Amino acid sequence: LGVGRTDLLALNLLENAPLAAGEIGERLGLTSGSVTALIDRLVRAGHVTRNHPTEDRRRVIVALTPASHAALA
């Protein structure tokens, strides 16, 4: 997949379901700034998408792209 260790751990977390950015940070023990950088890298690489729920646009939900989901399977 061409990603580092932390990025791969995040992708593995997302295999089962999309997660909020904050939850990814909690599970991986990362600061909010580190989570933002991680998500930016994964978006640029085409592995994830960022979504904002209509009920709370401040919240960010991160989901695997179909291609990355297939590659991880």
C-alpha cells in the first residue's frame, strides 16, 4: 500500500467501519494535529475519504475507499 506503520494501523482500524477522526486518535494514541496529518496523507494517497455529517459539520468521519478496502482484504 506504500504507507508507514501508523498509517497502516489507521487503515486496519477502518476496515470494519468508518470512524470519527477523534476516535482514530484515541485508539492510536495520537494528538489531534497528528491525526490531521495522518488523514491528509491517506487522502492524498487515495486510501480514505473525509466526510462531514450534516448534523455536525465540525465532526469528520473517515472511511476507506473501495479500492483500499479491497487491497486490505
